[in-house]
Amino acid sequence: MSLIKISFKQDALKKAGTDFKTEVIAGFTTFLAMAYILAVNPSILSGEAANIPGFALMDKGAVFTATALSAAIATLVMGIFANLPFALAPGMGLNAFLTYTVCLTMGKSWQFALTAIFCEGILFLLLTFFNVREAIVNSIPQNLKKAIGVGIGLFIAFIGLQNAGIIVDGATLVGLNITSPSAIVALIGVVITAVLVAHNVKGGILIGILATTIVGIPFGVTQFGGVASLPPSIAPTFMKFNFAEVAANIPDFIIVMFTFLFVDMFDTVGTLIGCAGKADMIREDGTIPNCKEALFADAVGTTVGAMLGTSTVTTFVESSTGVVEGGRTGVTAIVTAFFFLLSLFFAPLFLSIPSAATAPALILVGFFMMSPVKDIDFSDPTEGIPAFLCLLMMVCAYSISDGIMFGILSYVIIKVLAGKAKKISVATYIVALLFVIKIIVNVI
């Protein structure tokens, strides 16, 4: 049997409920929705975002190149070998963990952190090869799977509101701002995109992104930065591992590596479940087609990303923007990967699209991902309460993996105390135990 799952034949695309034009639009939409990582990741990993005098980490230009290359490679693997419309890139959250926790708080070098990520990637490959990660995906109860999809929808809508500056820091943790130029542009974009979607305009989300970018020009939100440039050299970050520092700090290394491992594993699991659910790809038995290959793409991305010089690569929740546009096969992923490669030479042009222009897409996708909530069994408290906690904590804790942790642990605890322990699978118990170990490691 061929390892390559993808097919460009019209019959194959039609069988999947799509066509080539739809896949291209979906792939480009996904790229635009997650292109912000090309600007944000270098800013965080270089230390620039910390805004601390004298604090500097990785070369910003090299990280930009590593970000684009790792995203392209991992997404190509996803498209070709898993034939799924999902894209990957260095994930938000773990890049901040590298900068602010490992380097700033723990005082370790960024080379130490990359070594931990590289080892984590190798461990991921082994876990994927022995079907451990696929078993974790399949072990999550059906109601929690639906809650994960809804939670991710709320989560990415919140990210969109935050990126646009509509939700800001406030006296009560967060506050509302609808008067800044960025917020106004984003709100106009929401209206434009919503109207396009309401009229069933093909490529409505993509058109909304482009239209909002244009709207941002008179507001000073869209800044045209040029068209093309040669990609920065990757030499400053390529293969910069420090095994000597690791050998001298084994306990810290284990904690850092397993933190990367847990967060990446369950972020990816949650994203796959959520996006696959939106695309109606989850089978009746709760499994996802080509799940092992999808997890393999994530593991390859993480390993290659560490070699190139960037933080953990993971499946992006923004992939759901392409799914909403009709992307159903690996062609969508390949198109997204193509634009990541193209961005290496047209970075000034692509980075001219402001976060206020992609925010409406994320907000509307959040709406589209709400539909599974009606299928969650809230009549049974042992099913409904864990599902509720799962989707609630994704937003409140600003973490997909933490949301899943609350969902799984509350599911097991409530079921056991309600006398329904026999209804819990062995695999679910094991996943719950992994989360307990994670909590213990963090406390230590």
C-alpha cells in the first residue's frame, strides 16, 4: 500500500465533497489566517517582544526563515501523507514558554531549549510509530470530542478579538476596547465577512480578509511594507544544540522537555479533533482518518523545526478557516505550504496584512465551530459537566491542552464517584494519569 494518501484526481476530490478551486481557496485562506506567526514568532523568540533592556535571544531574521520553512515542511507532510486539510507552524504559547520561562526565568540558553524540543520531537516520532498518540486521540469520550471542537471555536474567536485589540488587558483581567483604529477596522471586517457568508459567497472569508486589509489603509492599520526580499540566513540558529548544558542540568532538562511534550501533544490532539469534527471527518466510532499520519506530520515538524531554529511545531487551530471554506483534502495543506515557501521571498507583502484583517476570519470561524454544542449530552451530568469544563477552561486558561486536562480529569473523577467507573475505558484512565503526572511535574 502506498504511503502517499493524497490524490489530485478530480474524482477523488469530488468523492471528498470538494474540487480543486475550492481546495486552493481554502489553502490560501488558511495561510492568511495563520500568517501572523511569521511576524509574531520571530518577535517572541528573539526576545524583542519582552521589551526588556539588554535581553536578547535568537536572531530574528533566522527565526523568520526557520518559521516559514518548518511550517512548509510539516504542512507538506500533512497534505501528502495524511491527506488532511490541516496546516502546521510553530505554535503560540510554547514559543512564549521558551522565552519567558526557560530562558528568562530559569536562566537557560535558547540552545538548551532547542535541544529539549529536538529530543521531544524524537520522542514524538517514537510515540507516533507505536500508535501511542493515536490511542490517546481515540480514548477521548465522544461528548468531550464535541466539547473540544466547540472550545477551540471559542478559543480562536477570543484570539481574533485579542489580535484586533478589541479585548485588552483590564482591571478585571480583560477589558473591551472598540474605539482604537485596529478594533474599528476589525469590527468593520466582521460585518463585511458576515454579510459575505450570509449570502453564501464562495471564498467569503478570504474575500473578507482582503477587504478588511484595504479598509485598514485609511485608518493607518494596514502598513504597506514592500513586495519582495531575499530570505534571511538561517545560519545563526541552524543545528544550534547544546548537549553539554543539558548534561549539566538533567533535572531541569527533563521538566522542560516533558512540558513541551505534554502541551504539544494535547494541543495537537485537540486541534485535530476540533477541525476534523468541523469537516465531518470523525467516523462513527470516534476515530479520525489517517490520524497516525497526521500525528507523524506534527512530530516531523517539531523535530525539523528544532534543527532549523524554532519552537515546537503544532497543528494550527486556524486550519479551521480553510475547512469552513470547503477544504477537505491534503490539497488544501499543500497550497498552504506553498504560500509559506512563497512568503520567504515576499515577506514584506504578506506581513502587510494586519492582525485586524485576519481577526474577523477567526471570529466567524468560532461561530461556525459552535454547532456541535447541540449534540453534547448535557442531560447526563457525568457527561455534560466535564464537557462544559473542557470548553470553558480552554478560553479561561488560554490553553487547548489545559481545557482537555480539565475535561478528562473531571470526566474520570465524576464518573468514578457517581458509580460509573466501568464505563471509562482503560485508555482514558491512562490519559488521566498522564495529566496527573503533568501536574505533579509542574508542582515539583
